[in-house]
Amino acid sequence: MGKAAIRIGTTVAALALAAIGAPAVARQQDGGRAAPKTVVPLMGPRGVDALGDGRTLVTESGGNFSLVVERRHGPARVVPLGNLPSEFPPAIAKGPHGVIYLLTGASGPPPEQRQPALRGRAAAPPATLFKWKRGWPAPKPVVDIGAYQKTDPDPWDQENLPTDSNPFGVVALDDGTVLVSDAAGNDLLRVWPKKRKIKTVARLVPRTVPVPAGLPDVPPPMGPLPPAGTPIVSEAVATSVTVGADGYWYVGELRGFPATPGTSQVWRIKPGSKNATCDPLHPRKGACTRYADGFTSITDLAAGPKGIYALELSKKSWFAFELGLPGAQEGGLFLIRHRGATPRVRELAAGRLVNPGGVDVSDHVYVAGPLFGPGALLRLR
């Protein structure tokens, strides 16, 4: 994904793929009823934590994090809170007692290739969970996710990088612990900030996917590609995590190279689990079960009273976007509801989202994007 491979893409070394055999999914569109409205313009927005009452935490390129405050009369106000110097916007989540958590991903590019605003500045440590409270001059590191992953190798690694780490999604729990999804480690972690302790909740097993048709010639190191239809074992790439209304923990997959459309899954994990396995060959077994299948390049999840929302960076896949294929800039937002054995999926704001980076739900559904360049915080009806 170019800059898009972002640290999904420095994750690209950690990107991997999945298998077919998705269960039938009942899909429909909203007919445009959920047309998004711009709340406030932002630059390269990604992190979104909707707090309710028109207040939303956001992060932008360069590491700025702010509180957006909507007003009944007049435009929304952006209240700058701080900065965590990083090439790619950190993930953000509000915890108990006014604590705000920020999560950096894999290492950025070398100093000479950084954004102009970051050149000459010390970048925040990569793969680290930070916390910040009002009045603090800067976020403080809590735990080094990357260091933990060196002690917890991925047993199904396909890239010869079993201890690689690219923390990508974060959510704070009411008990003071924090969930982190690692897109390179292909797992869900639980952090105890006060004890500076980390445990592995669940590991996502690779699945086998066919090389998609319609891709152009790809140069090394990713190419040349095998013929379309050739099966490839590929990793899950756990980009996202949320807590459902049922209290269960949900994890979404990006799906790695070659990012075959329709192979990203959403997993449902029993709270308090340790070392669970999310296995596409046994999707109904154990503490981690498959909630839904058939998605493409999921970058974020959110939960609301109506169900789980899955956000796709590109409906054609991140790889198609990186290759510049026509239409690959269109993203997707889907509401997933389970009624019986078959999940019902409804697309929201169809055709109206461009490479969105983040989603969350309070009294409205909020989406941040485009992820690259000038963007906005959007509100859906």
C-alpha cells in the first residue's frame, strides 16, 4: 500500500493471507441513507474514539491527537491535546480515570524520508503503548509491545519474522487493562498498565487463499506472482479490536499479500481468554470463534447496540490500492448482525468512503479518512 502499506505495510513484511470457504453472508446496502457529513477537516486521520455527547478523540499524521467537540450552533471545535511524534498516526483509546492510551506501530522510515514536520525530531519509540492525562507535557510509555513479542514468537509465521511486531489496534477495558491487536504478531494481547505486564489472549492462524485475478505484473520482492487461483498460505494480520455489547472481544483481519478480496475474517473471543487459537479450519471450536467472513482489508472495528462495524481500507484490497488499480481508493463500512447461524451484513455509506482509517460508535457512527493526505472526521446518520 505505498505509504498505505503504512505500517500495515512495514507490516507488509508481516502481511499474510487467508483461505476461502467463507460461510454464506446475507448482504445489503443502505441505499445511501447513511450519507456521511464532515464534522471537521483533519490531516491523514486514523485513530477514532467516540466518547458520546458530540466529543470524539482523533489522531492525525505526525502524531497529533485532539478532542473534537461538536456544537449545536456553529462549527465543531478541535481542541489540541498533544503530540506523539510518529510517521503514522497512533491508535487511541480513552481509559478509566481520564487516561488516554496511544499506540505506536512498527518503526517508520529513515530520518531523511520522514514527513517534513518530523525531520530533526526524535520519533516516539515504535511498538509501544503510551498513556497521557490532561496537564501532562507529553505521553509516557507504559509497555514495550515489541520487546514482549520477542519472547512470544508467532508459531505460524510465514515471513521468517516470528518475533516481528506492529501493534495496530487498541481498546481500553473498564477494569483498567488494555487490549492490543498486533498486525505483525498476528495476535491479541492484554496489557496490565500498572503492573507493566502483557499476556497473549489469542493467536490468529493463517489460512490458504488463491492468488486473485486481475493483478498486473509485480516486480520483486513481492513478485512475480504465481498464476491466478494458485493457493498461498498467508497470515491473518490482526489490525483491529473492539468490545461488543455482549462483552466479548472482537478482532478483525487485514489479510496479507496478495490481499485476496473476501478473505478477511472477524473473530469473537471469550473475555479473559489466554492463548486461545483463532483457526479458520476449526472456526467454531474453542474460546475464539469466527463471527463473520468474506471481508477485505479490515483496518478497524467498532461496536454499537446494533452490532459490530467493520471498516475496509479498500474494497478491492490494500494491495490493489498500492498497485494503483482503478477504484481501489473506495473503502467500505459494514454493520454485522447475527440472527441465527448466518451473519447479516449491511453496507453503510456505500460508494462514499475514500481509504478510511478508523471507525467508532457512540450516539452516531464516526469514520476518519482518507487515511493519506487531507481528510476529515465524518459522521453518519
